[in-house]
Amino acid sequence: MAKVQHHKLPFLPPTEEIIPSLSMITDAYHAVGELKGRMIRDVINPNLIVGPLLNKEAVASSKIEGTQTSVDEVLRYEARERDGDDPDMLEVLNYRQAIHHSVDFLKIKPSGEHLIKNLHRQLLSSVRGKERDPGSYRRVPVHLGKPGSALDEALYIPPEPEKIMPLMKNWVEYVHQNEGDIILKTAISHYQFEAIHPFMDGNGRVGRLLIPILLYEQGLIPYPYFYISEYFELHRGEYYRALRGVDRERDWNSWVRFFLIAVKETAVHMQAKVESMYDLYSNAKEVSIRINSQYAQLFVDMLFEKPVISAQEVTKRLEQPSKQTLYNLIAKFEAEGVIKEITGQKRNKVYAFEGLLEIIR
């Protein structure tokens, strides 16, 4: 039997010359800067639009792994107070929770192996891969290929387990180097993490999650909501070809070009979403003024946090002594066409903020 040829992965930074197009780098930074500017306007609390954007990224990243769910389905699942443990839904919710965890973590210390292991543990909690040692680096060799493929059919054989710790130490050192272009370093570090393949399962989910976290940590975006996974999902073949090109030929330039386009297109797409959310918020605010209730504005803010929400949760969150007052409030927003009841039931009603759902689908 032929000896297994593990990929001999060099340390970072790459020794190969990487010459990205200046115009592509400029376009990427311009688009990200425009997005950041739109996010920190004073018209609305930015936290109200972060949640919907995180849901979109969480769904897109999980879809690359084969999870078949949508933003609508996840939000409805939550509104039903998680009626049963659906692994697909939990995987998306874990991703979203991991983002929030990373923000809290980075307030205390910089990103590193501790954060990465925590994220892995969180992402795999109660879902696919939970039995594969979440939060710990793999201790056995693995190979990547089509499901059920033999070793000799492998598309890629990651480095041996004993190489993981030095490679990850180098990865962290590279990420935190002061010199170097931030987006370029993020592109290179994403490839390197996927090539190291440090865990038994969930490497793709963790690797994609690290992209917005690194951009956030470096100050390029005000919150790690950047849903680049949607671009990767829409261009999945090109995404994997570009990564494999670095494996086989150390073709960094093709990968960096792909990544810069992904960053620019994602930022432009998100700008349009954010503008639409601002317009929607303004319209909903006008409705709240017409309704003339002390709880109307709070209700609008709640809808941006939870675009699918049960009547029961509304009564819990607004803490009004009279439930009937809140039921009347819900009825007024429904009459205005802001929300729509989606169960058809007389009891345990659930309402959808269709305007927001249309934007984030």
C-alpha cells in the first residue's frame, strides 16, 4: 500500500508573490467602507438590523454544509419556542450564538486558538458532528473527498495531526501581525485555516465564521454580521476551485481575486439590504405614530429583533399589566398591514413582519 501523502502546508506568510489588482482592493475597501457608514447612521439603532443580517449569514453558511433551511423557517421555529430539536435549525441558531459569543470574547482578549475552540464547541453543540470531539483538535488523519470515498480517491489530505498545533500557532501570529493589508490577510488566513483542517468536523463552518470576526476585530465593520457565505454558496464551484488551486499550485492570486470580488459583492448587496431596512423602519415608525400607543414604538423595535413572533412572547417582552391592551396593539398593526398572522389558529397566534422577511430572504 502506497504511503499516504499528507499535504505539506508551509507556514504563513506565503513566500509566493501575491499581486492583487489595485482596483479590486480599492473597490473592496470602498464597498466595505460604504456599508460601515450606512450601518452607523443615527436614524435607527444599528443593533436592530444586525439580527436580521446575522440570520442570513447563519443560514447561508449552514447551507454550504448541506443544511436545507431558510431564514423564514428558522424564525418560525424560534417563534414556536423550538418545538422539538430540529438539527438543521439548531445548526443555524448555534452559528448565530457563536457570533454573539465572539463579540463578548473580543471585549476581553484578542482572537486566538481559545476562541476558535470555543466557537467550534458552540457550533457543533447538539448537531451534526457533536460526537466528533467538539472544541478539540483532531488526533487522527483525515481525507477530503466525495461522501464515502476511499483514501486513494481523496481530493485533499490535510496535514498530519502532530502538525496542527504549530500550524495554528503560526496562523494566530500571522493574523495579529501589524503589517499587511487586512482584507488580503483575511483571504490568506481563510485558505490556511481550511487547509490545516484542525478539527474532525465543522472546519468549513468555523472557517467561514472567522471571516466576519476578523474583519470586525480589525475595525473594518462595526459588528461581525458580514454574510459572505451567501456569495460562497452562490459560487460554490468557483470557491472550492480557488481553494484547491492554492493546494495544488500555490495559486494565491486566483484565490485572492475571488475573495476580493466576494467581499465587494457582499458589501454592495448588504448596502442595499440596509437601506431597505432603514426605509422599512421609517414607514413602520410612521404607523406607530398613527396608532398612538406608548407601546407602539417598542413593538416596532421588537419586530426588527424578531420578525416572526408569537402573541405570547409580545406580552412577555412588553410587560404591560393588561394583556388585552397588547392584543389590541397587535390587532392595530395587523390592520395597518405591518404584520400578518401565519398560523390560522384562534389561539397561540404567531405573526410575521413580512416587510422585513422579504428583505432578508
